[in-house]
Amino acid sequence: METEAAADRLGRSLRAGDLLLLVGPLGAGKTTFARGLARGTGSEAHVSSPTFQLVRLYPGRVQLAHVDLYRLERSAEIEGLGLDELLDQGAVAVEWGDRLGLVSARTGRCGSVLIDVLGPAKRRLRLEGEPAWSL
């Protein structure tokens, strides 16, 4: 609940061109965080993991593209997702964002949310990058 609420607050400040990398182990709450982001952008859509679809789009005040890199292994596969185009259309949140490597210099604001698992129902969220954002 607190993870989603923190993401909701951050989602309210997202704008087109913003890139947010979600980093944490399997089951850490990356999709839960994305659900809060979508709500913060004004989307009322049902948010679920894009693991098999790779990209899900959520309309709102700003469109949120929810990307999952878990199943991708080669940089050519990642390039084929069209991240630059998605950033032109709205904000992008990338699960397993640490697999993205170097971020394109053309992106506007970029940050990482590091999710540490401290217990079965306890997480620590750390935001790195964009100084104007807060959780």
C-alpha cells in the first residue's frame, strides 16, 4: 500500500519524455509501483505486469508506457521496443531497468527507483537521478 502511494505521488509530477527505471529483485513490487505511477498520471486503467506483452500503455494526464525487460536478453530486442517513440508520446517506466544499460542522451528527465526487499511486507524505496522528483 505504501509503495503504491509513494508511486502515486511521483506519478503526479511525470511529464512526456520522463524515463523511470524500476530496479529490484523478482517479487519486489515493481508492478505495484507502476500501478501507483499510472494512478498518479490520472489513469484509471487496470495495471498488470507486461512480462509477456513487453509494453502496456496507460492513458491519463500524461500517457504512461509500462515496459518490462525481464524476458529480453539482447540489446537488439531492447532497441526494437521503440523507447524513443514512447518517450515522445509520454512518460516511460521500465521494470528491470538495470538491463537497459546506457540511457539515450535525448531523454528529458531520468531516474531510478531502487526497491529493496526488507521482509515479506516491507520495502525500502530509493530514488536516484532526477533531483526534482521525490517519493
